[in-house]
Amino acid sequence: MVKLLYKPFGILFGLLGGILAGALFSKVWKVLAHEDDAPDATDEEREWKEILPAVALKGAIAGVVKALIHRGGATGVRGLTGTWPA
């Protein structure tokens, strides 16, 4: 039952985490690369050696933020209900 009730919150937390991860990536990229915009896979002017590190960093940040949010949510649910939601 707790798992079912947690699902909508997990989806909402996932969406908010994606927004947070995108904002964090933009800030980190500006500091590391001294550029406002990170290269995108469809940027015709950019080479693979520019695109792949940016995508790898973006994926790493997204993964860490997702894990933090979902683990924190599950821990919070256990604290409130005594049951782990997964």
C-alpha cells in the first residue's frame, strides 16, 4: 500500500530532480568550460571531443541528483510510515 501511495510523489520528485540537475549542470559547465552553453549532440559546429565530455558530465550529475532525491524520499516515507516504499 505504501508503495502505491509513494508512486505519485516519486514521479513528482523525479521531475523536480530533472529540473534541479539541469540547473546544476549549467552552473558546473559555466565554471569548468567558461562557456554559457554546453555542446549538444546536434550542434553542427561542435566536435565529438567537445560533446562527449559534456554529455558524460550531464549524465553523472543527473544520476547523482536522481539517487539523492529518490533515496531521500524513500527514507522519508520509512520515517513517516515505518515501511520502505520499494
